[in-house]
Amino acid sequence: MKKRELNITEGPLLGSMLRYAVPVILTSLLQLFYNSADMFVIGNFCDDPNAIGSIGCTGAIINLILGLFFGLGAGVCVVLARAIGSGDELKVTRTVHTSIALSIVMGAVVGVIGYIITPTALGWMNTGEEFLAGATSYMRIYFCGAVGNMVYNFCVGMLRSRGDTINPLIFASIGGVVNIGLNLVFVIVFDMGVAGVALATIVSQYISAILSIIHMVRLKDSCRLDLRRLRIDWRTAFDFMRIGIPAGLQGMMFSLSNVVLQVGYNSLSPVHVNANSAAGQVDGYLYNILNAFYHTVLTFASQNYGARKPKRLKKVFLTGAGCVTVIGIILGSLIYTFSDTLVGIFDSDPAVLAVAKYRLLLVAFPYFLCGLMEVGTAMLRSIGFSFTSTIITFFGSCLFRIVWVLTVFNTYKDVTVLYMVYPLSWTITFTTLVIAYVILYRKKVRKILGDPLAVNPA
């Protein structure tokens, strides 16, 4: 194994999974830090008092539009990890070149679609007039960077599938430094406001994408990218679409439910909109820390599935669940304890701080439930039940949240009702995922062990 790659199918799991997860966590935290730097610069150097709220209003709809396409990245990760685990070098090569070619095409498509529907989408969300101009400007510029965003995320997924989480961290660091520097230039020097923050973001995304492509071109194994061989092999594409499309739909459904929740926040006061945006920046760090174990479990389970080691799958599940529970409880408690200081970085309005602290009590403190849900989803996808996890998530989280907002919230019009829907939906979804995984895992294990090619049952 190369120095920056882990041996995923052998050896102790906890240490290897933590070594894998830590760079993923750092990469996610760096990206969030750069986003927070956007908010900090806007909050402190922009004359528009609603600039932070304008950016916060865009997150749900951006994720909704990008969700399907980013979900395909999960399909690439699973297919590539399985191919690496089974030693199928031809499959590895085809997956690499197909995914890069497809990411370019998809990035162009989503960029055009996102740019066109921005005003309509913001109207659907009942975005306030005071936020509309800034949100429109931010979203349209952001979608101009969709190709770079898509290519970078697909490259990162493939590098992680081969056990390399260090290089994605390096590329994110370089792109992030550029992002912060351009933020200061565009906002402070050129007084571009929200538009300057969006422009800095897409420039940094393209830089990270280019660095990732250069690295993959220089690889020496079957994951090496040859730009002359870029083409879509539809048989290979279909393999990761079977996993990626359900994953993408799940992401879109989550985003759709969050859009509905944002509509709920928008129906309250501007204080609630700003508090939700500021607190979302804080608990976003917690989500990305726990979500790193989704990527970790997905890669470890997929490679071991490809290597025909079903007993190791169970250990991956238990180890991942233990990690997100312990880490989630500790960090959720710390975030709530120091909420005024953390939220105050983005918005120091006492009214905003009070609402944000209450939100973090009901959302950040039980966030480990979200981590458990992500682990359960990763395990189902790794053994080929991506559509099953999508159906469970649709009913347990997405539809539940939408119905909750349209019924319970519309009845009481209280912000507590909006906050409580998060832990309730996580609990329902995780419980159902565990039941489904236990049943389907046993079925899959019997299939693997009954296969004459299953020579590594340990």
C-alpha cells in the first residue's frame, strides 16, 4: 500500500477507520470554515444588513438542485471501491474515465438549469423582499461554478475509494486559501458584496478541481486518468447509477424537505431567518464531522463487500455507529454550551443569539442521531440496497418533515415545532434503517457465503 492509502480489507478496523475519517473531517471542516469566512466577511464588511440572510436562504435550494448529481458520486464510490476490493483493474479504469466525463456533462447541465430557475425557485420558497436581490445574485454566480464543483467532488470520491483521504485535504486547503483571499479582495476592496463572495467560491472550486485532475493524471495504478480516454461507458455508468440515482434522489428529498422548512422559517420574523442561518453555520460543522463517517463506512463496507468478507461488514457497521454516537454526544454538548460565542461570530444581535441558542439545544444536542442515520444509509448502499435506503429515508425523514410543517407547524406557528422535527425524523429513519439492514444483511451474507467464489469469509 502506498503511504497515503490505507489497507481497508485487512487489519484492525477502529484505527484504520479513524485514520481514514480524520482527513475527511478536516477537509469538510476546512470547506465549512471557508464558507464561514464568507459569512464573516459579509457580516463585518458589507453594508447590506440582510446579506447573511440572503446567502442563508440559498442553501436549501442549491442542495436540492445539486442533490441528484452529487448522489451519483456515491454510486461511483461504491462501484470503484468494490472493483478495487475484488482486484478488477479493467472495471477500475472504466469507472474512473466514465465518472470524470459524466461529471463534466452533468456540471454543465446543472449550471444552466440552476441559473435559469433561480428567481422562480426563490419565489417558491417565499423568500422575503429584503433577501431576494442578494440571494438571486449569489445563486446565479454559484451555479456558474457547477462544472468545477461536480468534477472536484467526483475526484474526491474516487480518491477516497482507494483509501487516499490526504490529497483531497491538500486540494481543499489550497482552494480554501484562495477563497478567503478573494473574499477579502472582492468584498472589501471592490465592494462587490454577496456577488463577490459567490465569485470567490467558484474560483476556488475550479482550482481544487484542476488540482484533483492533475493528481489523477499522475497516478501510476489503474486509477490513473488518461484525458485522451475520457468517454462515457454506459454499461459502467449504469452500474453506479443504480446506486447513485437513489442516493441522489434521497439527497434531493432531504433538500426538498429543508426547502419546506425554510419556507416555515421565512413565514416567521427576519430574526428567525437570520438566527437559523447563523446557527446553521455552527451545527453544519457537527454534521460534516459525523458525515465523514458516512463516507468512511461506505468505502470500508464496499471494499470488504468486493473482497467477499461479510463478517468484516458487521464490524464496520458497529465501529461506525459507535464513533458517531460518542463524537456526536460530546460535540453536540459543547456546541450548545458555547453557543453564544460560536453564533456570535456570525451575528451578535442579542435577539438572534437567543433564538439560535434554543435551536442548537433542540437540534445540535441530539445530532448523533443524524450520524447514526448516515451510517445505516451507507451500509445499505454498500451491499446493494441503495433504493431501499432511499425509500426508508423518504418516508422517515423527508415526507415526515413536509407533513409536519404543513400540519403541525401550520396549526401552532411556533419555532419549537420546526426544531423538533429534526430529532424526531432522525430517530424514525435510523430505527427503520437498522431493522432493514439486519434483515437484508443476513440475506446478503447467505448469498455471499453460498457463492463458491467467497473465499474470504472472515
